[in-house]
Amino acid sequence: MTGYVVRRVLLIIPTLLAVFTITFFLMHATPGSPWDETGRPLPINVVETLNEKYGLDKPIWEQYGIFLWGIVTQGDLGESYIRQGQNVRDVLIDRFPVSLQLGLYAMGFALIFGIILGVIGSIKPNSLLDNFTTFLSVIGISTPNYVAATLMVILFAVWLNWLPTGGWDGALSNRVIIPVIALGLGPMAIIARYTRSSVLESLSQEYVRTARSKGLSERRVFISHVLPNALISVITVAGIGLVDVVTGSFFVESILNIPGIGRYFVTSVTARDYPVIIGTTLLYATLVIIMNLVIDLAYTVLDPRIRYN
Amino acid sequence: MENQQKILTSHKETVISIEESLPIYRSQSKQMLRRFAKNRASVISAIFIFLLAITAIFAPLTAPSGYDEVDFAAITQPPSAEHLFGTDALGRDVLSRLIYGARVSLMVSIMAQLVIVLIGVPVGIISGYSGGWVDIVIQRIVDTLYAFPSLLFIIIVMTYLQGTLQESEGVIATALSALNESTGGLLGVLIALGLVFWLTVSRIVRGEVLSIKEKEFVLAARAIGGTHRHLMFRHILPNVMAPVLVAVTFGIPNVIMLEAGLSYLGLGTRPPVPSWGLMIAEGVRNFRSFPHLLIAPGLTLSLTLLAFNYLGDGIREALDPSMRGK
């Protein structure tokens, strides 16, 4: 087990290196330069000065080496080309918590309501109630978060005037309600479906018969035998969902004017802001890798039958 | 003698009674169709998708007007008899744009799935069938690509492709870039989507192959001297297609949603080629004064996604009855 964890952790390094290398060369192979998007063409000598300032006049391998060396030795991601004087690492540190908080809230919402919907659906399979909860979850899967967000803004902010139309005021203001629901709807639907099917599967297992034959009440059987086993597979889905929600929040962030990482990334890709693109990609890749590791380890803790070598 | 006769007749009787009690034999595909037909939501969804596809394919005939036909006398009109879904800020008929937009959405999703299957299935089969170091190398690559946050990777690949397609020279490249240009940047979008999402399909296929290659019929085919290629593509491939079909059906709404999202951010198709995402983006900008500009494309998109999800459920249950209700 310890060996497995050590190996997985050590694998993070070559994986991140590969992510960095692919992103770096893909960005530099794309025709155009960071100075194309400034409105009108810059004079040649200005472009040359800019290239020199940011080291873009050096051979590509040297640029690659310098960039990599900066990351490895100082964790330095460089300076944004477009917003001059802004250190990319500082911006990420500033903005990432916003995206992360949104993601965590959305997943909390998705877990609570998804599990409730799934359990309701599993009480009487194929009944009217079950079909209704299934319908709700299909709606959740079929509504893109940008559509959900805008519809909610129209309904709750413009017509009913209950909530603000957007912005960010920290995690405890009512501004988070619309983005959290919009982001959480999809994962909620998926969690509901998984919960329903794994509760049904778990109900037909032998340990449930044993528990019943011990004379436990149905409620007791459900809470301490059926649900914990059913929720193991839900954990994986939730873990993957968290990554999707955090990395996929830029639609919602841009509609609702939330200062997270998503919007920042999109504008930097079209503007060829290499340091920002690479910084964001590395940050999200780290998140994906760590979440995948956590999910795999959570499995062994929750289900002692699974062992890794 | 008499006794023997008795045994014979009784034997005959049993045979007859067994035959009578046997269910009427149906071919496997007929059984699947019957199972599919029992699922009402899936059948309705299939009909909806069929009608949508027909309408989109024959868009010049079915749409009331062209997608870029401007009528300055009728700007941002609410739905009326003349313009069923109203008109947009340039006086273009919203229904016609939705129909042409369906072409974009359906084409992107089907082409992207084609790219996904063409990469994912062979890689999965080769990886699972070969085992050993081939499998290890392929799986390492797949794991590394999995670490890429998929949306960011799609955006990076897409900017690269669109830039390269515009500037490259040569016969094939020119043809490709002309195709890309005439579809408003669609080609770049679907290649990018395909290049990122083949991973999941290849994993599904590999898992299936690992169990199928140990089955008796594969062993039998090998025993009579089948080559590796023959085994992989004649015996194993047909048996992994069912889960692939399910993955493809569920993948289609995902791609439609992503394409619309990318167009929404201005990274997908470029105007004037209409895409549902572009229309939603235009609708969002003006939703306070003209809600119909957002509601029409938003609902169309959601209904289509709903239909594909129900269709996917139906296909999965039809192929594998043990998955019923999961």
C-alpha cells in the first residue's frame, strides 16, 4: 500500500512535465504572436523590444529551458504579457480560491440533493415517483450550466428581483446561489442516477438479507448497511465531478462576472498570453492528478476488499 | 415390445411438450428492437432526433428563410405567425437560424464521435489484445493525457488547429482550410473534441477486450490458425461494439453541449454560420428586452440533449437487459 502511494506520487512529476511540454510547444507552434491582438499592428522595433524583454527572440529550446528552470527552482510562472507587470503565480493564487470555493459549494449541493433524489427514486423502482426523479435528473443532465445560469438570472434576478444578477462578494453572500445551482445541476443529476442504481444493487446483496434476518428494522438496515455500501461508487463520481466543475466553471464565471480562473484563461488563450496559459493548465492538471489519486485511495479506505499493489 | 413402444411414445410426448413450452425463437436483433420499443421515452426521443435530423439536412427546403437573410423592417420581433420564433437584432428569422444551427450541432457531434471511435477503438483493441509492454506504453500515454483538464486542452488544441489551418499550404491543407472556412471554423472544433475524448472510449474497449480475449471462441479461432489481425478485427471487434455504441450515444449530447459552450465564448463557430451556442450568446446579451432570443435556442438545445440522453438509455437497456433502470 505505502509502495503504491509513493509510486503514484512520484508519477506526478513526469506527468506534469509532459503536460508542460505539450502545452508549451502547442502554444508556440500556433501561428501568430502575443503582440497581434493589440488593436493595430505595432511597429517592428516595438515588437523586437517586447520580444527581447520577454525572451521570445531566443531559440525555442532555450525559452523552454528557461521557463522550466523558473518553475522548478522558484515556482515562478513568469509575468503576464498582456497585463504587464502582473505575476502569473500571484494572479492564480488570487483567483483560484474563488473557483475552488464555487466548485466545492456546487459539489456539496450536488451531493446532498443528488443522494436525496437517488434514494427517493430507489424506494419503489419504476413507480411514478421514480419516473419523476429520473425525469428531474435527465433534465439536470440536459441543461448546460450556461443556459441554467442565464435562465436563473432572468427568473430570480430580473423578474422576481430576489437575487443579484452576478458578481462576487465572498463565499457567504447571496451572490453565490445562482452560480452554485447552475454548476451543481449536472453533477447532481449524475449522482442521483448512480445513487439510485447502486442502492438497488446493494439491496439485493446477501449482507442485507443477513441484516434483515437479524431482525433489524428496515430503516436501520437501510441506514447502516445499504447506504454506506451504495455510496462507495458515488464517491468516485463525486470526485470526477468536482474536477469537472472547478475546471469547467468558466462559462458560468463569465456570464456572472465572477473573478475566478476560468474567464482569465479564456481571454489569455485568444491573446496568446503564454505564461498564463501554461500556469493555468499546470494548476488544473495538478488538481486532476491529485483528485484521481484521492479517489483511488478513498476506495481502499471505504471498501476493504480493494487492495492495490 | 409393447413396453418399448410405450417408452417411445412417452418420449415423443415429452419432446412435443418441451417444444410447446419453448418460447418462440427470436433473433437477437429482433429481441433488442422489442426491448427498445417498450421504452416509450426512448422511442419518442428517437422520433424527435430523426425529425430534427431530416429538418436539418433539408434546411434550404424546411427553413422559412436563409440563415443570413436580413429583414430590416422586422427587427427583434417577438414570435408571430410570420416568424414563429420571432426575429433577431438584424431581422433574421430565429426559426431558420435554429434549423441551420441544428446542422452545425449534429454535424459536429457525429463527426467528433467518428474521430473518437476511429482513434479510441483501434487503440483500445491493440492495447488490450497485445498486453505486455505495448499495453503499458499505451496506458501510460492515456494516463498522461487524462491529466489534462479536458476543456482547457480542447481550447488550446482548437486555437492551434484553427491558426494552422488558416496558414498552411499544400493541396490537402488548402482543401482542409477551405472546408474549415466554409463551415465557420467547425473542422477545428471537431478535431479538437475528437482528439480529447477518444481516451474514454479506448479505456472502455480495452477493458472489454481483456475479458473477451480469454473466451473460448477466440481460443478456437486462434487454434485454427487465425492471425492476430484476423482475431482482433473479425472476432474481438464485433463483440466490443455494443458498449462503444452506448458510449457514442451518450457522447453526442456532451459534444453538442461543448460546441455550443465554445461558440458561446466565441471560440467555436464564427458568424454568420449560426450555431445554437452563438444564438444563446446573442440571446444572453439582450435577454432583458428580448427574452425570446434566449429562450428559443436554449430550449431547443435542452430538448435535443434530453432526447439524446433518453435515446442512450433505451439503447443501453436494449443491448443489455440487466442494465434496466440503472
